[in-house]
Amino acid sequence: MDINVGSKVWVYDENRRGHWLDRWVGWFIVGETKVSWIIGPSVGSDLSFKVKKKGFTGYGNFSGRLLSLTYAHVLELEWVSRNGWKISQKVGLCRDPEILRKIAALIGYEEK
């Protein structure tokens, strides 16, 4: 994905009320320096923050704010948030070694 001034990004606003997904708001890349992107709701906003260009993978926590380049990624995070703990509970209750071995292989767990 190309990142340019004017590109829309998604920022998690913990102060917004509502469902987890409703807390992700569309902001923009409102400027740049040689080493950083400037993210904000509008140009010159007091809420703007910088994200270093080097090593930016499209998602992360910057200045205490979660940022994602795509809404599709936000939906993936929401799925994990909604289902990850339920799956881990089911795995914790599983007593079938064959199933647990398959899960271990899928997640890269190596027996110690």
C-alpha cells in the first residue's frame, strides 16, 4: 500500500463511546518530515502525532495511539479481540493430545 500525504488511516480513540469498532476513526496523513508521517484529523490539529517512516509496517502503537493503515486490518483485529480468548479457553480445556499437537504445529510451538 502506498502511503502519501492525504492517505486515510484508522486511529483507535479510547475516549469514544460505543462498540470497539466504533472507536476506530478515520484520520489522515496530514504532512510529513524527512523521517516521519504526521497523522491527524485535519491539518494543524492539536491532536496530530508523528509516526517514523522507517520500520513502519502499517500497524502499531504510536504516542499512545493505535494506528492502522486499513479498515480491513481493523476488522481482523476486532475478530481476534472477539474470538481469541474464547479459542484459548477451548484449547485450555482440550485433553486430546492429537488435537493439541496440531494446534502446536499451527502456532509454531515447540515442545521443551
